[in-house]
Amino acid sequence: MTTSSTPASASPNPASVLPGTGRAPATSATAPETHKPSAAGDLAAGDRTYIYADNAATTPLSPRALEAMMPYLTDRFGNPSGIHRVAREAARALADARGRMAELLGAQDPAEIVFTSGGTESDNWVLRGSAQLWREKQAQRGDSGTAPRQPLIVTSAIEHHAVLHTCAELERAGAHVVYLPVDEQGRISSQDLERALAHEGGPAALVSVMLANNEIGTVEDVAELARAAHARNAPFHTDAVQAVGHIPVNVTDLGVDALSLSAHKFHGPRGVGALYLRRGFDLPPLIRGGAQERHLRAGTENLAGIAGMVAALEEQIDNLAAAQARVAALRDRLVSVVCNAVPDVHPTGDPVRRLPSIASFACENIDGELAVVILDQLGVAAATGSACSTGSTDPSHVAVAIGAPPASLHGTLRLSLSDTVTDEEAELIARRTIEALRRARSLSAMM
Ligand code: PLP
């Protein structure tokens, strides 16, 4: 299989569309003259054949999101906490964004949405806050002698490091953390959860299970898991960072008490996200200071980021049904073409209950990082496991948890498609992936 070295962008208007995203670079007419092109924009201006297939790591800002942000970066710069008209205008915009976000997530009340800096912060807050809340309640009750003396947190072995590393710290501080196992497709069973909760005695401080896995794309049955947690009086949080904007997500249907999301995973800006907190699930404040975010997270709000996030999510949800089916079909074809062409390369994750955008592989006797470097040279941005584990020599904890073949533990590969990827781009990604895996395998054999 040869690799095209000629311009091969299949975008309808290559001059204005970023390859692999189908989106105009976010340097549109709404941006001022001084606006610097994004990294994605630089790619578009440079190698026209380069395709970005690492959308699970981050996505380019959508022009609609940028347009929604611009007023708050320029003339509508008010601080929502003030009294005068500039501040009141900002406060109205903030309230409007909160209401729209609540509606998009199916929340009952805008007050259930707290804006944060992203997924990591939301995850940290709900885990630490739940442990603290449990200790406070325990202290108020007095030690009855029957309840466990340290908070119990139940999570899974395949969570993002934002959850796992926070749990590790809570364990060092005395918490008892149970890591639920997964099957070979990355699924967590509600029976395992029930057993963990029954076995451990008193109500858990929190059950936290992700909605969709960032490395292998498996979508968990969170509604059932939340029911199992509630049957044991345990609050339930889900890290929905990879799911929101990619599959339908409704907090009421899921029955969760808390949900984390992050704008940059669905074409919003980086550095902004939210934590949904069901009314009645009152976490202790994360940051003390002013009265912002109902005293829960002090600090002047990132209004431009929040406006961009809500606009991006609205756009994603408007296009969700059509995009989901089309991208899933391209992903399935990509997976089968690559696995048929290269021996001992296996698809990972649940083949049915999975994110439409993520194609993931366990490749035997291939160094995954080497494959990603070669793919980059061939003109595709990909990832091995999660972006956060890049640079680590340890195998992906997700690959270990699903029991991937030992020879593939260092050979994980993730291609995450944009919802606007074209058929031609998907074809190019497949051809280049096959070539990269073959080259990486022969080089890995020499190492
Ligand atoms: N949770 C999951 C499942 C993720 O995939 C990520 C980012 O990759 C995060 C949390 C962290 O989100 P953020 O980058 O907004 O801090």
C-alpha cells in the first residue's frame, strides 16, 4: 500500500476547511486582525494532506463557538458580579448560558449546573467533595460503631487519570477505594457494583463510573449502574467528558447525581467545562472566595469560554443524529479494513455500545508510540491509548484491565474521528494506518 504524498484533502473547499475536521479554521471573519491562527489553523495552512484523527484528545474550536465568544472577549467584558449595566449584561449572559446548558443536559434546574475549568477539575471536585461530605456527616452523626470509619468510594479500573489519581490520593488519606473490574470489552457489570456495595457495609461516599471510555470508546450502562448505587443509598457520579456532544446525554434519564463534562471535547474552547450537581447533592465548595457559582467555586467567571461551550454543544446536539450514524459507519469500515490488512491487530472496546468516533486497536508486537510517530510522518494525527499517558512507558491501564494480549500491551492505538470526516479522509486514514502499522512492526522487531 503506497501513501499519497500529493495533496489529498477531500474537503469540499480545501482552502477554507481544516482537513480531518470539515470545519473552517477558527480564524473566521468574526476574529479581529490580531487573532493568532490556532495550531489546527497552522496545519491547514501547511501540509494539505495532514488529517487530524485525535479528536478524543481535543477538537478544533467551531466557528459558531468562536463567534459566540467574541463579544465577551471584546466589548461585553463586564464582570457578572457588579451592579452597573455592563456587569448586569454579563450576569444576564451567564444566566442565559446556564439555563441553556441545563436544558441541553436535561437537568431540572439551571442551578444544578456549575461551571468549572474542565473535566479534570469537575472529577477532582466531586470525588474529594464526596469524601469530605461523608466525613462531615459521620462527624455530625457521631461514631455509631457500625458504619465504616473511612469513606468508601467505588469506581472502575478504566477511569481517566483525573479520577484514578484523585482516588489514589484519597486512599493515601485513608479512604477505601474499590476498583470494579471490566470484561474484555471494557464493560462494568451492575452485579459487581452491587456486590461491592453490599460487601463493604454502610453507604458509600460515592460511586463514580465513566459514561464513555476515552481509550477504547466503550459506553457503560450508567443508568443501570446508577440504579444499583441508589438501591444502596450511594450517590452516583459519571465522567461524561467523552460522551457529551457525541451521544445523547440526559442526566434525568441516566439518573445520576453528578456529571462531568469538558468543552474542548466537542469543539468548544479548552479550559472550560461544567459539573452537573443534582439538587440535593450538596458538595462542599471547591474554591473559597467570592459568591460566584452559588459560593461553590469562587472566582470571576470565564464568560467567553462558557458562551463558547454552550454554543458548541448546541451545534453538536443539533447535528448529532445524522453525524452519529455516518461517523459510526466510517469507523466500522476503518476498523475492519485495518484489522483485515494487518495480522494480529485486534479491535478493542464494545463493538456495539461504543462512541461513534473512536476506533481503537490492540496491536501485537508493535510499539504503539512508534506507530503514532510514523502515522504523524505519513500525515495522520493519532494517539496511543490516552493523550495523558503519552511519554509513560507503562502499558495503558485500560489495555491491562480488558486483558489485551500481552504482546499488544505496548501496542495500543486510537484513531478518533471528527463528526465531519469525509469518506475520502477516512479512506486515507485507513491506508496510512495500515502502512504505519506494517512499518512499525518491522522496526519494533529490530528493537
Ligand atoms: N475524563 C475523560 C474521560 C477524559 O477523556 C478527559 C480528557 O481527556 C478528562 C476527563 C479530562 O478533561 P479536561 O481535559 O477537560 O481536564
